[in-house]
Amino acid sequence: MEDIDKKLLNEIQEGIKIDERPFNYIADKFNLTENEVIKRINILKKQGYIRRFGGVFSSKKLGYVSTLCAMSVPKDKIYKVAQTINKYDEVTHNYLREDKYNVWFTIIAPSKDKLNTIIETIKEDTGIHELINLPSNRDYKVKMVLDLEVNKDA
């Protein structure tokens, strides 16, 4: 990865200025054009250095509710169950774990009723009724920023 790409990644992981043309600020800072910044970011995304690029919002402040769910799914049904879960836009992500409860996923919805409807529909559609619903009692936010220019003074 080129040094300029490391600098760009360091810059954008802290947030981007809310502006009509937010990449101009970054371009000026690094003596690039706006198109160069956008092109480099797109390439870094295609190469897998950037997994997600977008805004982060406080869903609770926007009135949404969320929960973490875990299901006990037989190994031969995991793929099919994951496909069913992934049909819902309200499912933000899911993952596999080595445990009795092996399929975990999070749901965010505009209301508790909608959230509960999704959970019940997933149970019905998959035939898996062994599901635990783990809503959070307290929010914890972990900020992680990686310095990709560790040897910048060397």
C-alpha cells in the first residue's frame, strides 16, 4: 500500500467533514484532486482495506430498537437459515460461533413490535424455535483508530 493510501485511511477513519463536497477537504490536505481521493478510496475498498464506508448514527436517538439474537441451528441447516436471516434489511450482520447457540445476528427496527415480528417470522420460516433474544441493558461504545503510518518518523 502506498504511503498516501495509509494517510487517507488514517484521515477517513476519524470521520469526514459534512459538506456538499467532503472529499475536497481531504484532497486539499494531501495535495490531491477530489477525483484522486475518491478513486483511491474505491480501490482500497475493492482491495478489502475498507469494509464499510458510510455514516454512523445513534439508532436509539432516532427512535429505533435493536437486539442480539442467537439460534441453535443444526450444522446441515446453517446455510439455509443464514439465507433466511439475511433477507431482512433490519438484520445488520450475522455470524457463526462454535457453541450450542451457533448462529448469532443483530436486528435494528423502528419499533419493538416490528423487531418481535421479524424474530417470530424468522423462527417460523426456519423452523428453528430455539432462539434467545438478548437486548442490551447498557450501551458501550468502543472507539478504535488504527495508525497505519507507524513508521512515519523513521
